[in-house]
Amino acid sequence: MKFSRIVGTGSYLPEKVLSNEELSKSVDTSDEWIRERTGIRQRHIVADGQYTSDLALNASLQALDAAGIHADDLDLIVLATSTPDVVFPSTASILQEKLNVRGCGAFDVQAVCAGFAYALSVADQFIKAGTCQNVLVIGAETFSRILDWTDRTTCVLFGDGAGAVVLTGGDKAGLHSTHIHADGRFQDLLHVPTGVSKQYNEMFKAQTAVQMNGQKVFKWAVREMSALAIKTLEENGLNADDVDWMVPHQANFRIIEAVASKVGVPMERVVVTVQDHGNTSAASVPLALDTAVRDGRVQPGDKILLEAFGGGFTWGSALITM
Ligand SMILES: CC(C)(COP(=O)(O)OP(=O)(O)OC[C@H]1O[C@@H](n2cnc3c(N)ncnc32)[C@H](O)[C@@H]1OP(=O)(O)O)[C@@H](O)C(=O)NCCC(=O)NCCS
């Protein structure tokens, strides 16, 4: 049996930082409100002319460098995003061109904030099946481009960024299990009402930004992520004490805390980066993972529980040995 293993991680945040203080000059909010409700202190915002594929490229180059793998040796690129550069081609194809490689498969996965869990799961199947040896998996977003910057209930929460991992096939288990779920009944609670097909309908024309019922999303996120995290541990015959690090979706500190408490992982073993970049959607889990790898918290051999939740609703998890 072949397994996949993470052999390199990388991440990138755009240069421009938008603090809560700065944001409160243009929208009716305050640093205190945002920090108390979400834990977020600042977010990063892309520059004019900088796109999702550019953020993905920076994160990917770091991950490839850390893995010691040349882009030419990639068999597949799977990129999770809800903010692609263009309608088509896929941002994965654009990234392939920016990496200056040819021929390997490249496609996008769209599962909003659970996108990286989905992309990781897809990549894992290709390696386990023996179809691919080296797969680049990225979560990259420019959410600042789909926000209504006058809507204080959403614009304070999100930011731009990218994270990437290189997966390689081998005999030793790195990814023990991945789990993905969706429930389309709840799409109206967190969505962008327009798109390619719907934009031609007059009724939806003005609704081009993220809309959310924050309280309902909060409850569902806590409930589903903690239930799935517990199921993931059970399916691997483990309990919370066996987990070295939990790397959750970075949407809101209170959601992270509530899930960790239900799963039984103390906050000292939970990677939290949301304060530095807000919710970067599909980028948030690989960004947090890379941060903890680079600052030395996550060590080779550590057991990591990843989990994420997003619009759709979609949610997913993975149990990994680094
Ligand atoms: C969005 C969220 C932070 C709001 O926190 P909350 O405690 O539920 O706050 P409420 O929505 O009840 O709003 C409370 C008050 O704050 C106000 N408010 C909302 N956003 C505000 C802001 N940015 N600044 C100041 N006040 C704000 C509301 O208008 C409301 O005022 P009112 O009582 O006068 O009507 C919270 O619901 C949340 O984090 N939800 C999950 C969001 C998420 O993570 N989504 C992505 C998942 S992938």
C-alpha cells in the first residue's frame, strides 16, 4: 500500500496590512469589537494587479524548496480557491505556467473555507492509487475582492493569503485519513449570490459580495468541526491526548476555542494564527500549518489533526503524521 506524506510546506501573505484601527476609519466598527468577537487584529490585502495565482506561486515555491522537489517533478497540481484569477482557465493551470512547468495535471477545487481539506483529500487519493508520486496542494484566496467593504458584519472577518504543501508517495503513512462532507441545504447562510450563470439575472445583479448569517454559521461550524474531529480520532483508534497539534481553520478565535474544548485538545496544542491575517478561507489551514512548521512548533513525527468548515456548507478533516 502506498501512502502520501507532507514533505514540504510554504505560505505567503501580501505585503499590505490592514489593521482593525485602520479599518474602523472607513466602516462603523472598532478594534475592541473585532478582537473580542473574533480574535482578529489585522488582515493582509493584495496589491492592485496581484492575483490569487501570484499568492499561490509564492507559497508553492517555498513548499517546493522545503521539500527539495523541483516543480518539473510534479505529477499534479490541486489548488483550492473560491476566488480564482479568472472564470477559466483554472488558477491551478495559471500557477503551472508561473511555475514554468508543462504537462502535469492541474485543476481547482471549490469548497470555500474547507477547500484545503478537500484538495488534500483529492491529492491523497491520486497518490494512494499509484497514479501520482508528487502532488502540489495549495489553498489560495483573494477574498478582499469579494467583500462589501461597507458591510461591517463581513468585511472585518476576511483577508488574503496562500498556503501550500508538497505531498509525496511512499511506504510510511503520513496522511492516515481524510474526511470531507457537505450539506447544500445551508448555502444561503454563507454565500456570494452572483456568479457566472446567475449574474445575468437582474434579481442578483447587485449581490456580488459575501453574505453571511454569522450566528448560524458559528453554531454549525462548532458543531460539525468538533463532531468530525472526534470521528477522525476514533476512526484512527486515537484520542485527544495522542494529538501533538490541532491545526484548525482560522476563522474566529472563539470557534477554534469551542472546537478544541469539545474535542479535548488544550489550547497550548492548538495552532492559532487568525489574529495575524483573519479568515483567509482555503488558505487558512496550510498557512497555519506552515507557520507552526517554520517556528519549530511542529516537528517531524508529530501527529496533526486538521479541520475546516466553510460555505456550502462544506467541512473536512485530516489526521497526519509529519
Ligand atoms: C460574525 C460574528 C463575529 C458576529 O458576532 P456576534 O456576537 O454573533 O454578533 P451579532 O451578529 O449578534 O451582532 C451583535 C451586534 O454587533 C453589531 N456588529 C456586527 N458587526 C460589527 C462590527 N464589525 N463592528 C461593530 N459592531 C458590529 C451588530 O450589528 C449587532 O448590533 P445590534 O445588537 O445593535 O443589532 C460571529 O457571529 C461569528 O464569528 N460567526 C462566524 C463567522 C465565520 O467565522 N464565518 C466564516 C466561517 S468559514
